[in-house]
Amino acid sequence: MSNKEFIRQDNNYRTLKAFQKAECIYDVTYYFANKFLTKGDRTIDQMVQAARSGKQNLAEGNIDGVTSKEMEIKLTNVNRASLHELLLDYEDYLRVRGLEQWSFNDPRCVQTREFCKRHLDSAVFREKIKDRSDETIANIAITLIHQCDVLIKGLIEWQKKNFLENGGIKEEMYRARKAYRDSHGFNGQNGANGSNGPR
């Protein structure tokens, strides 16, 4: 049995909807922080780093998940924590400047939610936020973060379920080794450890 038959190969993190949405959040945040925050403000680096972490940890966790499902779950949760840190930065920005954070049922928020649900291409958002106000872009980012959080929570639950059902790399290697031994007659009457095997 080859490695490909027992080591998970589907580590293309770019196909994850959560990663695609996290990339949109990063691009929006990079534009927002550099356009609306004063040069030299530490918040610029903090927001951009939180957005970056929210994206990079998904990629790293997905790749590490090939050999360590525990690390995959840990890094995915770190990703979620980074995005919540970013969410607070956006909420703080609006609050201290007397700007409005749109309520859930606000028509602008409803329209933004629907748009964000339909689009996962960061290029779309880079184009759409041009010439938008800081209030509007912050609310777009907040909407994206909430949607990404839902996707990440679902991903973590799937990762936990997969780990409980299939175990980690040790269990996968054990199953592969056992299957190999069984298929080559190493167990049983005629196997290497059976009655006709070498003494």
C-alpha cells in the first residue's frame, strides 16, 4: 500500500470557502488600514497581521492536517481567534469615531450580507471598496468576518468529527500496515507468524 492510500492528500486549502473568504477579509483590511488609519498608527500593523493570521493559519492547518489532525484543529481555532480580534478592531474604529455599525436588519446590512454570500473572489471586493467611505468598508469587513466565522466553526466541527471517527496519522498507518500484512499473508495460518511460517 502506498502512502497516498493512507495519508490524506486533499490539502488544497485554496478550495476551502473559509480560506477564500479570509482572503477577501485580508484584502479589504489591507486597503482599509492603509487608507483610513494614520501612518505610524500601530493599529495598522495589528489589523493587517490579524487578517493575515486569519488566512495563513487556515492554509498551515490544512497542510499540517495531512500528518497531524490535532495541529489542524488547533491552527484552525487560532485562525478564528485572529478574526475575532480583527472584528473588535473594526467595531472599535466605528464606535470611537461616532460612526454607525449597521444593525442586522438594516437594509444596508441585508444587502451586504447577500452580496458577500455570493462572492468569494477577493478581486471583486478590492474593486467594490474603491471610493467607499470608512464606515461602509468597516461594515463590509464586519459582515465578511461573521460569515467566515460561521464557515470556520463548521470546519472545526468537521475536523473534530473526522478525528474521532478516523483518528490521526498513527491510526491511519496502523490500518495501512495491518491491511498490508493481511494482503501479503503475514497473519493467519500460512503467514509469517502462522503455523507454516518461519520458526
